[in-house]
Amino acid sequence: SYSITVGAGGAGGSSGGVGTDGVNSVFSSITSIGGGGGGSNAGRKGRDGGSGGGNHYALTSAAGAGTANQGYAGGSGGGSVACGGGGGAGAVGAAGSGGTGGNGGNGVASSITGSSVTRTGGGGGGTYVGSTPGSGGSGGGGAGTVNATPGNGTANTGSGGGSAGSTSGGRDGGTGGSGVVI
């Protein structure tokens, strides 16, 4: 028999707090590391993980790092109103730029089930009024928003939730999608 753990997705940051990291998924001796939580007002750098979390808009330096052979880094903030996107399994999260939030990094397609399915997309970066939020990466990443609830990562894809920009106090980030073991 084999030990199997399907990791839960991390909760989005609440009341300005940094997002929670996803839980690792495990099959026997193989471990897929949970994604890093996104940055926020309170902690502006995205967290490291299987794929890295995107930065709060004010932090233009490197975002959360990914893990080799598992995922890519998140995107940096745009310096004014645009947050970075979360990293995906197939690509780095885009940086926020001007009034446009970074798109989440794309996921990776696999045909292990007999048909091609894309999983593990990064969440899109949120922005503020008059700006354009980032889209979620392919494979189930949640979309970023402006003054609205952001998208959650799709369940059983290991994808990231989007972030929310708000002019009326902190909004919770999107929840990451749970992992999958096949």
C-alpha cells in the first residue's frame, strides 16, 4: 500500500493578511509542495512554494519563488495599483504593470488519465478602480478583481486563487484549489 495525501488549497489573505500556503500533496515518496500565499498590505512579498505567490502592488522586487521541477515564481508588483500574478506549473506569474494586474502563470497539460487536462495555473493579480485585473492562468487559476470577490482556484487542480484590489478596506483573496493525486 502507498501513503496518499491530497493537499488542501491555501486560504486567501484576510483583512490585509498574507495568503496561506497550500498543503503538500504526497504519493508514497513523491511530494508536490503546496503553492505559496500571495502578498498583501501587511506582508507585501508573495510566499515561496511549489509555485510562488505574487507580490502586493507596492513591492516591485522579486516575488515568491517556485520549486525546481514543480512550479515557477510569482510576479512582482507594479509599484502603483497593480498586483503581481501567482506562478503556475508551466510559467512565471506576470508582473503588475501600470494599471494592469499580472496574469497568473499557465499550468501544464497532462494526459495521464487518457485525455489531455491542464492543471496548476496561478491566480491573477488584483488592481484598484479604473484598472484592469489579471486573469487566472490556464489550468484553473482564479481571476483577480477590482472591488469584488476574486476567483478561487479550481478544485483538484492545485491552482491558485486570485487577489482582490479594494478602495474600501481589505478584501479576502481567493482560495487555492486542492491538489490531486492520480
